Amino acid sequence: MVLINGKNNDKVSVFDRGLQYGDGVFETIAYRNGKPEFLEQHLERLFTSCDLLSINFKQQDELLSELALVCEALQQEQAVIKITVTRGEGSRGYFSDNSALPTRIISTHSHPTFPEYYQKDGVLLRFCEQTLSINSRLAGIKHLNRLEQVLARNEWDDPDIAEGIMSDDDDNIIEGTMSNLFIVASDKLYTPVVTRAGIAGVVRAQVIQLATRSGISVQEQIITKKALAEADEVFVCNSVIGIWPVSAISNKLYPVGFITQFLQKALAECDK
Amino acid sequence: MVLINGKNNDKVSVFDRGLQYGDGVFETIAYRNGKPEFLEQHLERLFTSCDLLSINFKQQDELLSELALVCEALQQEQAVIKITVTRGEGSRGYFSDNSALPTRIISTHSHPTFPEYYQKDGVLLRFCEQTLSINSRLAGIKHLNRLEQVLARNEWDDPDIAEGIMSDDDDNIIEGTMSNLFIVASDKLYTPVVTRAGIAGVVRAQVIQLATRSGISVQEQIITKKALAEADEVFVCNSVIGIWPVSAISNKLYPVGFITQFLQKALAECDK
């Protein structure tokens, strides 16, 4: 099902600035147990992202009603809901007087299935050659300019490799192509800062909150390749996969550790 | 007029990767004197850009036929033709097996009108706060990830300011939001390298060629703000505007110099 500005429709104008310039933002939300998970957090990030890009999105009530319609129509127990908001249609050129109605798109997708051992025994990762540009203004925002992730994800097609790790141009570890990354060292949790590159994931924020509440020290900081290599545990997370322990990055092996397992359980139990 | 994959149509699927991720490239071509200007150069850049992004675009003959149709249908003497090629429709996720047909879009737009003095007396520029990220893999390519230009262009709405200058994160001058930039110093021509940030413009390449053929020394190199401030002449160029002399950047004034005027004439006379 696809709703565009409330109408059953799966086509947008070629003059939509989302297509012309990637001028918009999106959210990927897991639908499980009869509801969209972490909906409040996703919507908050969506609205904040629009503000950060000066997209004049006022149709928040309409979006919520449409989201309810989409959920009602869902037949599957599990699904993925994607919300996209663009700056709307515009004439040629980068300038926008923001008089256009932003385009809001809600689409539902089948929930991907992953091998069961991903959650239990962990996944295999690789390092991507494609880097993430440093841009303080755009960092953190889940906007539609995603060519770097596209190029990084298309560096491999080996189905045994679940995710690729991306560094910024200063060679610091930032995140996976579709996930955020955490490491555990001496019983403390660390995750890369995403104020210069990367995306401030909704589940990333949940993990930080859950760890803090449980008395686990969490630091957002620069993570070097050396720190990653020396980590006791590594995991990646996003809204669809939850938390995947990392069992290996290239040839370096990691155990599925206690803190990772603890946070997996804690995450699975929240927002229920 | 809009043709999508050869059909009269101005809507694309919401699942088009151009909309989802800005996963595509575009060309903006001036239609003047009964033909698209620098068509060969634009097409060459388009096809090269597809190759650089591994977009499997084989419909080059179809594109040419459709372009001919579009030109035949044009009523105006002057127009702008935009060609967009995306990686095509895809399922959710950054990975693409490139089995989808790339989407090719040809659209015609009215030619913008600018005050006559722009060409003769020059234009007023400003410096943009929004920077261009450094990314060697994507630099030069006219791809659809253009949020930086959108944010930069929307920093001002004073109609007297014709263009904004963007620097990279190392504070070097790269280009305008929609144009390339040249400076003249001691009768030599300089333009920023676009191998780490920026777009390798078709008219930029023409200017370099015309200058070289006329015995004017041209260097592509790093241009600092200091070098720009000390320049004898400054101009910006793109396919639609041709060459605009720069009369002022913020409060710093520049004369409309001989080399700028010479290149304006040379550019106006080529591809006729």
C-alpha cells in the first residue's frame, strides 16, 4: 500500500524535489506486534529533520491519520513502514520559496527475513571502501541524499556478509551502510559520534538510553579502527533488525558478549 | 513536455531509486538557435556519470531519438532541456542488482530571463555558509544528491544577488551553487579543481578548451579565499547562463576584464 498526501497512489511528479535533488527525509519503521515500533521517536526525528532542512511540514495530523489507515490495512503480522517527506514539487533550480505543499509518502513493505543465527550467533561484516563525507550541517539527518550508502552497499554481493562498515574521510569508524554500530570495551559501551557524518538512528538512541538506565556507561565519541579491532564485543542495530551481534569483521573474530545479549533482550522488551 | 522512458508522462514510481536515494544523474542543457547546445559533451558526461555510479544505462539510442522528438515539439526559440537518468525502480534497501531498467526522463522548461546587465556589467555574488563535502568518489559527477546546493541557494532571497559561492570543508573556493567559477590573475586563468568536491561543468570544460586554444594559460588548482580576493577578474559559468562576469562578491568589487569578455564572445560563437 502506498499513500501520497493521503491518496492511494504510487506515483510522484517528476518535478518533485525529492527526485530532482534528494530534497527530503525518510523514516523506516518496523511494524510488529500490531503496531509501528518506536513510532513517537520516529515521528519526532522526522519532524526535527524537516525543521533542520527548513521543509515547511505542517501536515502532521494528516500524516498520523494516514499512518493509522495504513496500519489498519496491513494483513501481515510483521511489515516495514516507510515514511518519506519531500519539499514538494518545484520548478527547475535549487531555490525554493517553500510555498509548495511537502509531499508525504507512506509505503508498506514486506518485513525481510534473516537467518535465525544472525540474532544468536552474530553476523559477518566487511569494511567498505566508500567513505562518508564530513558535513556537520547534514550529519545525523536521515535525508534522501544516500548515494554514499548505495555505493558502499553495492561493493559486495556475497549473501554471507550481512553489513558493511563505513568510515569518514578522517578514517574514523562511523556506522554500517544501514545500521549504527556499538563496541564494548572493558564493560563500557561506545558508539561513534554522528555530528560530522552518519545518521542518528532511532534504535541507536534507544540503546544508549537502555544502557544508561541499566548502569552501563555509554560514550559517544570518535571510534578509530584500532579501537574497533581491540573491542571485546561489537554489535550493529537499526529499526528493522534490532540488534545483531557481530561475530567477525573481515578476518577478525568477536565473541557474542554479555552486554550485547543484555541489550538485545532489553530492546526486545521495550515499546511493547 | 516530459518523456519518461519514451512515454508522454510526468510521474515516476515512488519506488524509483532516484526518489528513494537520489540514485541517479542529470544534465541541464540550453536549447538555443534551434538545437541543444553542447549536446555531445552533455551526453558524454551523462554516460560517463552513469558508468562511474555503475548505473547500467544502455538505452542511449532511445534517449537520442526521444531527445529529437522533444526538440521537434519545442515551440519556444529558447528553452532548457533537462535529462535525468536514475538507477530505476527497486525494492527497499540500498543494494541493487542493477536488473531494473534505468529511468530516463527528458523534460523541457522555459528559459530563464536575466537582466541584460548581468552579461555586460556583471553580477553580485555572496559567500554561502553551507559547505561542500569532500568526497573524491562522487566529486565531479552531476548526481542527484544536491541537498548541499539546495541549502546553500536558500540562504538568501535577495533578487539582486545572482549567485552564491561555496567552499569545501577545507575552506577552499570550489564553485557557485549552480555554476563553476574562474578567476584571472596576471593574465592567467585559474579554476578550482573538482576532484574532491564540486561538479565538472560542461561549460567549464569549454572555457578551459577555448582559453587554451587562444593561448591563455589555464590552471585547475586549489583556489583560496585570498586568491579570490586578490583576483583581477572573476566570472561564473554554466550551460544556461553562459558566462557572467562578477562585479562584486559581498563588498569586494571586481572590474569586467578583458579575458572575461574575450571568453564570453568565444563561448557565444562556438557550437553554433
